[in-house]
Amino acid sequence: MPYLSWLTREEDIRSASQAAYRLLEEVPEHGAGDPNSENMLIQGDNLEALKALLPYYAGKVKCIYIDPPYNTKSAFEHYDDSLEHTTWLSMMVPRLELLRELLAEDGSIWVSIDDNEGHYLKVIMDEVFGRGNFIASNIWQKRYSRENREAIGDSHEYIMVYASNPDVFKKTRNFLPLGDKQRKLYKNPDNDPRGDWQSVSLLAQGYRPNQMYEITAPSGKKHKPPEGNCWKIIESEYNKSLKENRIYFGRDGNGVPRRKQFLKDAKGLVPWTWWPHEEVGHTDESKKEANCLFGSDVSFGTPKPERLIQRILHIATNEGDLVLDSFLV
């Protein structure tokens, strides 16, 4: 039973999914780079292109990023962005179903969207990829100045993420590199030979009996976890960390115990859903990039900044992985 239905749903999707298979035909004069690489640019209807790729790449694509029509009632030269709502749904569902077939077992799909169809997209992606495979809805701050034309200014879009296997994705996704702001948190006030470090909390929420022991600070002060908390580690692990000079009690040796986290051991930052323009770019930046590549008469008005795409690829892929964009203009 589908999560979302409309009057002509079955007829629309059936006619789209029954589109004929077409063979890919090489156009040498449009080629560039290494002819032996697997990189391809395909021109044509993306439904037919996805079907043509299926026999070769089913279950092999590590990362899929798409920037489909937002259905904003604006017309673009390269695709219709003023589709009637049910037509938009009928266009999206069969394409998402083919993308699911191409996605690898450890792969993820990232979809840019805004509020015009974003909530409906979430429902149909729950249906196609599985509600349990939803990872996050990242918020991209696309503007850095106020938008004053609307009743409430529009300053963000979304990037929805689903994974074939969320547990595998969590284990294999990459951390974000530490920036200057994070690196400045690491100091070495005690000249530890292991280098710069910062102190992190030794407390965790919850109650675990074997993590409720008493800790004595160098000053002799006794510390117990406050109500509703316990220590993050069991007592034997704490004693080992104390012996290795990995526990910090503040400058006066009297504070609540904290654990040393060394810069050399820092994996990076766990990605989160807030993507500010300072980190991943904004619409003005992306338009300048497009103008630099294609000139000021570029007809596609809403390109994405390179830094935004770079973040997605950094999190979701490693060197040699297959990446697919089936709404590339």
C-alpha cells in the first residue's frame, strides 16, 4: 500500500516505468579526458538514461546526488520547473525507483529540495527507499543576506539523505576535517609529550551501576556523578586513564574530572544537519562559479556551489567510488 496516492498514480508511474530500453551511443567529438576511464556524461531523458545504465551499474553506485526540479512555478530552459503537483510526483517516483536499483549496499542518496515539494518528497522517498533508511534532512543556508520580498524571507533549502543500510553508512561515512576554530580549542598547558589536547566531559546521561563510582581529585575532593548522570567509563578504565595522565581536574586540581582528547587522535567532526553558508557556500557564490565556467549568459539560474557538492562527496565517498547525478544540467 503506497504512503502517498493521487488519482492517476498507477497509470502515470506504469507508463513511465515501461519506457523502452535504449542503448548508449558514444559521441567521440564530445569526449574529453582519459577515454579509458568510466566517467560519462549522458545527454537525454534521464529516465531512459537510468534504464540504460541499469545493466552495467545496478547495485554499484556509492553516492547519488540529484537536484531535481523544485516545482516552484518557474520555467527553466533545460527542464520544466512549473509542473502540476501530481505530474511532479509521477515524474519523481519512477526515477527514484531506478536510482534505488543503482545504489550500492553501502551507498547513499542525497536530494536537494525546498519547501514547495520537500514534504511530499520525504513521503515518496520513505516509500521507495524505506522509512527506516532515512538518515537526515540537512539544512543548507543558501543566502547570507535577508530576503525581503516575501512575508517571511526564504534563506534555506534541504538536502535529504537516505542510505541502503544506515548502520553501514554510519560506520563508513567520513568525518569532516577540523577547522581553525576547532583546532584553537587544543592547548598543552602541562607540556604533555603527546601534544596539544582539550578536555572533554567524563559524564554521560543515564544510570549504569558499574559507572557510578566515586572519584578523588588530587586536592582530595570527592566527586560523584550528579543525579541523572554516570561516568562514561567503568572504574578500571578510569584508573588506567588516570595512570596514563589522560584525566584532567582543572587548573587547581579540584574540578570535576574530565578526559584529555589529543589533537593527534582527533578523527574529525561528526557531520550535523546545519550547513551554514560560511562552510558550504551560497547562491551568489554558485552563480559566480557558473559565470566563470560558462559566461554571464548561463541560462540555469539556480546552480549549487562547488563547496556544497564537495561536502556531500567528502562525507559519502572515497577515492574510486562511483557517483551519479541524474538531473545534471
